[in-house]
Amino acid sequence: MGYFEHVCQLCGVSFAIARLRRADEPREAAWNYSGTGVVEYEDETGHDDCGSTEGEHIAGPECHGVNAYSGHRISVEEMKV
């Protein structure tokens, strides 16, 4: 599959990190650290303001998860070129 990364279209900083989608976004708006798939939900985070569906971590409006950027704080367009 090869190397994958998103870079900031403003400053060029690598976004080789994960993104949690909002509930109103399509599944493609989320990706894990490898750039494919979604971030799995982890019960041990203790954040009940986040949702999940079929194992996927969905960012809630007050999501403070540290495993990925929240879709409520940065858009797909801001993270993709």
C-alpha cells in the first residue's frame, strides 16, 4: 500500500495522525494513523461525551480523546490537501 500522510494546506505540517469524524460526516471523513480505516472506540478512555458505532469512535461535541483529532475541532478540508 505504501506510505500515506495528509499535510496541512496552510503550513505543510504532516498530519500522519488519526481523525475522528463527527456523527454527521461520512465514514471517509475518519482515518486511523495509517490513513485507512477508522479509529476504534476504546471504553477505557472514560469519555462518555463520545459515541461509537460498530467499534468506531465518533467524536462528540465535547470529545477530549487524545488518540486522534476531533472532527468538531478541525475539518477534513483543513487536514487534506
